[in-house]
Amino acid sequence: MSDAGQTRRLWFACAGLIAGPLLWAASTQLGLILTYPQCADQLPLSAIAVGFLVTLSLAAAYVSWREVVLVAPGAFVAWLGTLVGLIFTFTMILQGLAGLVLIGCEQ
């Protein structure tokens, strides 16, 4: 395989490792920002946003997992990317559930 193909596969292996924490940070910030419009409109905006970000994080973890299945040269990185992506996905799910229970008007 060419060097470009190996580099691309390594980036795919790192997808969950990179996207998971970044999406979690975005989820945390959106959870703080969306509380005021959520309270005014009585819509679960933060839960909707977290649901979208969870889907993206699961997709990134899946991309990393596919590199494990294909037995890439960077299999350890792919496993790490998959696990980190799933851990941050679980964290975002818990934050989304908190957004459903506490709608932001509790201040």
C-alpha cells in the first residue's frame, strides 16, 4: 500500500480519538449556551443538539472500529480511537439526559 493510503488509514483510525473529545467540548458549550432559549421556548434544544453530536461521535467511533476490523498497521490507535469515541459518546448521552430533566429554568 502506498504511503498516502497508509496515512489516510491512520487518520481514519484516529477519527474517534479526535472527534470524540471535540464533540464532547461542543456539547458542553452548547449545553451552557442553549439553556436560556430552551427555558424561554420550553423546547429540549440541548437534548436535540446532543443527539446530533452523539450521532457524529458514534460515526467517528465506527470509522475507527472499521480500521480495527481491517487489521490496519495502526491497530492499537484504532482500538484507542474506538474506545475514546465510545466513552465520550456515553458522556454526551448522560449530559443529554440531564438536559431533558433540567430544562434550564431552574436558576
